[in-house]
Amino acid sequence: MKNKSEPLLKTTTDLSTTRMDVEIGCSLHQAAARSAVRKRIKAALDESVRLTKEEYKALSHLSMAGILTPDDQVVGSVHSQPATVRSACGAIFFSFFKISVAVRRPADAANGGDGGSNDADVDGETLAANGAGTVERLRAAVAARRGTVVYECRAVEEAVEGSEDKTITRDRWSIVRYFLHTFLAQPLVGAFAGLDRPAIRDLTMQLILAPGAGDWLSASGALESVAVAWPFFRLVGTDDDADPLLLRAIGELFLFAEGVDTLWETRWRSLASPASLAFETAWKDTPVSKYNAWAALQPSAAVPPSLLSAGRFSAQRAVAQALETRTGHVFPDLDAVRPYVTDAKTEKVNADRATRAAAGSIALERELNRVLGADDCRHASITSDVFMPGVENFLCPCGLLVEFDFLDRAESPTHALATQVQRFPLLPNVVFFDTACQLARNAQWRLPWLLNTSSCHCFVDRLHNVGD
Amino acid sequence: MQQSSSDVSSKDGPTNLFNDYVGDNLGGGAGGDAHAGGDGPGGGESGGGDAGGDGSDGSGRDGAAAAALGAADAVGAAARHAAAADEPDDSPGALAAVDRYADLMAVELAVVLSGWERTAGALSTIYRLAAVGGGAAVVVGEGKRAVVVWKTWSRGRLIHLCSCGGRSGAESLGMRQWMSKSTNCLHARALRRVIASLVRRFNKPSLDVFLQRYPVLDNSATPATSKRQVFYATKTQKKRGFFAVPCSGTWSTVSVRPCVGKKSAKKGRVMRAACTHLSCNDHWLCRHAKAVNDWCEEARHAAELAGGTGSPALVQDADVLLSESMGRKRRPPPTDAARVAAQAEADARLSDESRWRNARNLLLCTGEINVCERYDILSEQAVAGGIPRPAGVLYGDTCFKCGAVYQAAAVKNTGGIFHTLRGRISVSLQQWLCACGTDDFFDGAHHGLFASTTQTVFTRTLVDVVAQIVFSGHSTLSSAPSVLCFLLETTKALPAGRNSLSRQTITAVVHRYSRTVIVPASLFRCSRCFSSPLRPYKAVVQDGQVI
């Protein structure tokens, strides 16, 4: 079927990606600090995590920043400042974890790790080593005497209210870990996408300006759909003895996360290619007539000769169906408002990969292992002559098929985004997609203005959300 | 001595027209008729001498016979001189022959153009005329031989051409057409007279109006096509078929004759097509004869495919002898399984991407359901386990592209199988070439049918059942036909054979059928979730699906 199917002819325009530096959207600007946070989060709670010297240094600076009292914000002029955000991150992280540095010698481990009472043993061992008389042993003895500096990060056990049921305690710590992993260790671009931004800003201002007043509780519903945020909020903020500084730190962090999308959009405009900026200028307003006028000038947009003889009531629909068959876009109810965007850079990379993969079956397998992973799905359509790449269905929440696309290659976030950009003047508020993060990232790289204007949020459905 | 067509006929005894009156043309040099002055442009030529030939059956017979009696003995140098000078034969016998031909042609063309049923009375004992291609040409059978005569435009002049070779017997049709000059024979003169009479008969003010009303008569309006077309015309007294084959604007007659070859002599004669075109070197192997041989083979295969063991279903004369395959006896007949496999393989190909089809509504209407039910009932009327065969040929009423009404010119017939939910029916299908150049296959949209190929027709209910299994049953286009094929083979709606081949056939049918269905755009709108044109849907669930 694949070899006998008709090739899809689409009217496209190039819209390449603009690379985003990770630091742009992160609350922690230092990669070492983010690495340390991730390392701490992934480890078991009762274990001490060994840090590198750089990670320890970064966390030390972060702890110092957290100790400092941030400048007061002025009512009516609440802004997110990098130093304030850094201070907030430090305050939040070190409310639950602590770092330490120690010197360990081999004898420490043999004696149970009590480093304060084994100096004599070390000296004796050193003397014994000297007795051997070899240079190597002497060097080893010197190193053992000096010991090894160990940087560790441990959880503050009393930071989270304990329970007799260990499962409850573990769940509470899981909430903390998810929150820190999301807001401290990952880019926050799109974290609040699709939400009620004014409500979030109102919440953050109340947290920053009057954390002890308790008025923010009524405004915390703005984060009701953020399953990472509100459990943490409930954990640390609902008690009567909630730390006002911690609440303010959370407010500062939310304020930063709320404005990071705008920050990236501004930065994107300075980094984007002229073609990307021209696309934004041309297609911000999307009347159908504008697209039709543009498409009429494209050589590949000519209406195909329809070989379906229809009556006058069906003639227009017959022509439309012929066009759908040719392009693969079956959107009977939604007219195209923008061109179908492609990514020439990515396609070139994929073409190079395909060239390498075509060298042989072993090379193909190696390439697939490299790109997809050895245990990932192969999408048999890559090599099969029987299977087509398939179709991509678009359904409303009721389950009604509102549109579908024929695929001429494997399903990808690029294709999913291009289809929506072509047909939706404003993107849906929520897009459920199996690789939602990739879809959102691709959209941020290429069309942050449309994503922000549409207040679009990509979400992975429960069936595809495996592993979290 | 060069002889005209009627002269040639006279030597063959029974092939001579008015055998009692015409022995040879003696008065041929008695001057010209209205044609002598040259063919006038447009319809000006057609007014000449149509006395007694006004289209009424036999109205001029007596007068023509009397004239023929007076000219029975005329022969000699004057006739030879007249023939060499390309002058028409105006001897009484020739005039009588023209009258007789005109009478027969007028009746034949009137029947064909009016859409009436041709009756058996149209077949006389010896002289048998048949209008082919909806009246584009008239085949005149004269005993064992046949000629075809037609009219066409050449450089603004209306001329009448005949395949008999003219009065001299060696007139070149190509040269005549280039010279814009009609063939100098009795048949062409008769046709010219007939056309003039038909103008009055059909109450048309002029010849131009008449030809506009019946454009099929004008062969120059027929689009050139590379496809070889074969029209069955009539048969001899010995039931041997006469065919007309148009090729590059020229018609030829091909008759079926016994062919005795070295290897076949021991096993008897083999009936083969023989061309009568003057410029064909080998009348057994020329393209015209080959086209007829292929046509006969196709007709025979269609009859076998339709389950009939008798005559081909495409030929209206049930007892006509058609061409036989030279190698037929050496080659074993294909088994049922092989034939089914070959048909399924042909059907499975996606070969109709360039073929016109009619659009269909997504859902069946009541009328279509009733029609399909009648087909189902008809399919059950099998006699002794055979397949019923209704009379008539299925063809499209209008052109897909330009909407022109059906024209019987340039048609091609095939036999086919009509699958219903309850069984099979043998049918004859016809495709015709429109003046706009479109091949109009039978589609069946207006009959509650779906013609998948030129040999396979399905009722809409059958195809819709498969589609509904796919859609409503959440099945696939592979599994749904597989289940249905098993069911249909039990009702003989599908031939017994390998189930996988039938499945492929049904899969291909549904694939083609689905392309013709008009799916309303409103079906793709959720009235509950659709919010506004600016943001049609606030939430969308999207996912890929590998086929």
C-alpha cells in the first residue's frame, strides 16, 4: 500500500526552529546547581547524595542567597528580579535539604565513618606504610593521611511533617521532590501555559506582599490544574505556622515562572531568523481570504482536476475532497488560515540520517538505536512496504473526529504543530498529545508568539503518560 | 474493366441487388446527376435526386424497379469511359439500386436515430443493413461481402465515403477525403439521398440543424482515439458476423470467414476475421482483423465469465458465428480458480485513478435501497443453479465531464458480473467515447450500483455493508471484507475461490467506492465543543495511528 499510495502534495513554507538556551527559562542559572538539585531529587530520601565540588560550590552560593532577606516589593510595581528569584530558590531548597562537607579517610570507613576519633589509627597505618619503604606505598599513605573531601547533600527530616505511616511521609516528600524538580531543575518555559495568568499574578502578589495575611488562600485556585504546584502549596502553606519567608519565596518563584514565557518570546525575537519574523508579521491576522490569496500564488496549490462528477449541490464538496486527497489534510469544517509550516533544518538532519541508515540493515539498526534507543518502538513504517505511516486524528473531547491528516512520514510533533497552525487561528487551550513536551518545545522554538497569544497548553494523556 | 460495387455484386449471383433487373450497367454514360456538378458545401449536395427514396419503406421500389428493367442490357465502352472519368452511374439499374439502398438505409437510420428497437424485419434474406455507432456508419451486407458507408466533413464540404472502392473499385478513401470528394458508388449516393430525406422526416429546417441535432452522423466530429473500436453490424445468411472497424477516420468492414491453415486443416476450419479494406495487405492479419479477433475473444470470455455457456452476451444475434482463436485448442482452458484469481488480481489494482466516476451521497436513499432489493430478488432467480442474465446493456446516460447525453458512437462492450447481497447476475456493460474525448464507463451511481471495474458491478447495499462493518464495527478494511467474503461465498454473491482473493477484490472495491462518496463537511463539526471560528475548539485530542 505504501508504494502504491499517492504522494501527498502540500503547500508549505519554511519555518525553522530557533534554539533556546536552557538557562533562559530556568530559575537556577547555574547548570551545576540544577545538576545538584536533580541528583538530590532522584536519590532515595534517606541517602546522602555525593556532590561534585562545582555542585557543592553552586549550592553553597545558593544557600547564601537564600539566607539573605530579599528586597521588599512595592505595591503596584511587583517585578521578578534575578537576585530575588535566586534567593527564593535557595530559601525553598534549603528548607528541605542541607549540604555538608567532610574529609574521609580509608580508616573512617573501616571504623564506621566516625571521622573525629581516628587520627591515631591513621598515623599508625602511615607508620606501617613507611615501614614498607616503597614509593608507591608512601604516596598512598600520604593520600590516606590527607583524606578525601566529600560533599554531601542530605534531607532535613523534620522539614516535612512526619507520620506514623511511612507511606504518607514518603508521599509528602514526593510532592516536595516533584515541585523542586520542576521549578528548580528544569526550564520553566510553558509551565503556566494555558492558565489564567492574571489570577496567577494576583496570587503571586499576595504571596509576596502579604504572605502572612492568609488572603492568598482564596487566590490559590489559580493553580488548581497544576498538579505539581498546588499539592506543594497545600503541604507548606496551609498550616498556621507557615513560614512567611517560604511563602514569599514560592510567590517569587511563581512570579518568575509566570513571566518566563514573555521573556522567551522577547528573546526569541532577537534570535529568530528573518523568515520566522516575517512569518509572524504575515500570519498574525488570519482571514481565510488572505490565505487563499497566498495559496493562489503558490505553484503547488493548484486545485487538482477532479475526476468525480457531482451534481451542483455536491460539486464544491467534491472539489474539496479531491484537494484533501492530494494534500492529505482532511479538514472539511476548518478552512486553512496559514501555510503548512515545515522545518528545513530538521528535515535536512533527518535526510542525512536516512542516508546513513540506507547504507545497510546493520547501519539502519545502529542508527535507530542511536536515535530512538535500543528498546524503543521502531514504527514499522520506516522500513515497511506494507504499512503506511498512517493518519493523525484530531478529536474533540466528546470523541468526535473533527479532522485527520494523512502522514507521509512517521508521526512527529513537527507535523502535529504544523497541522494546528494551519487550521486554527488561535490554537486550542489544551492539546492532548502523546509527546506533549516535545510538541510544546517545538512550538516554543518556532512560534512562541502564537503559543502565548493562544494561551495553549500541551498535555500528555494518562494512557501515554507511562513512567511518571 | 473496373466495376462498381453493384457490378461486383452482379457476378456473385445472390449478392446482386435486384438480381432480376440488373445484369450489368449499360447506361452508365448517360450523363451526370446532381452530383456531377461537384459536391456543394454544407448541405447543398444532399438535395440531388432522392426521388423515391424519401425514407418511407419501399415507397420508391416500383419506380426504381421499372427504371432498372430498362437498363438491364446496357454495357460497353460508354460505361467504361464513364467509370474512368469518375462519373456517376446513372443507368436505370444503378438508379434503381440507389433507390433500394436508400430505402433500406432510411429505415435503418430512422430506427437508430429515433431510439426504437430494431426488429427482425430489418434483416432481409440477402441484403442486410445495420447502422453502427449510433448511426455514424451504415454497414451494407451483400451476401458474403459487406461495405460500410458514412458521411464526414472535409475542408468544409460534406462528403460520403464508402469502403467498396467506388465505381472503379480502387478509389482511395484517403485521397477522396483529401480531395473533399465523395466516393463514386451506389452506396454513397444512397446515403446522401437518405440524409436529405431524413432532414425532412425529422422536421429540421436544414441539414446543418439536422446534423447538430444528431452529431453522431458526422464522423468528423468523432474524436480521434488510439483505441481500436469494433462494432458488430449484422450477419450473413450463414450466420457469419459482419463488423465495422473505424480507424483514423476511415471505416472498414470485417467479416468472419473460415480460415484453413496447414495445421488446422486436419481439425477442421477455424472461423477468423477477414478485413475487406482495400489498402490492407493481409486481410487475415491486418489491424482491423486483429481488432475483431480480439473483440470476439473478449466477448467469448465475457460470456464465460458471466457463467453462460452459449453465445456471447454482447452480440444481439444469439446465433452469430464469431471469430475463433487459432490456438484455442492447443491451450487448455483456464480453470475456475485461475480465472477467479486473474480477475481478482485485475480488480485489486488501483487502476482507476484516472477514471471518471460519479459522486454519491454518503447515505443511501430509499429509492436506492429499493432498487438494490430488486436486484437482490433478481439474483435469486437463478435457473438450475446458473446465473440469471437480464436483457439490456448497462451504460452511463450522460458524460461525466461535459454532461452530454449518451451517444452510441465509439462504444465498447464488455460482459461483467453483478454482485448483490444474494447472488450474482450476468450483465453487459458498455463504455462510450464522448465527443469531448472522455471515456464514459458505466458507473452505476444513478442506478444504486457501483461499477468497480469494467467487468465488476456491486450493489450499493453490498458495498455499504462492508463500509459499515469497518466504521461501526471498529474493524479494518482487511478484516471486514474477510468476514463478509466468507458470508457472500455461501450465497454465491462472490465466486467460490480463494477467500483471500475475494477479500482483495472487496478491499479494492471499498477503496474505490469510498473515493466517490461525498462526506458532508458538517459531519466533522462537534456542535457541542465548537466554540467560535477564531478558536474552533478549546481542547483537542490528537494521536497518530499506523495503518
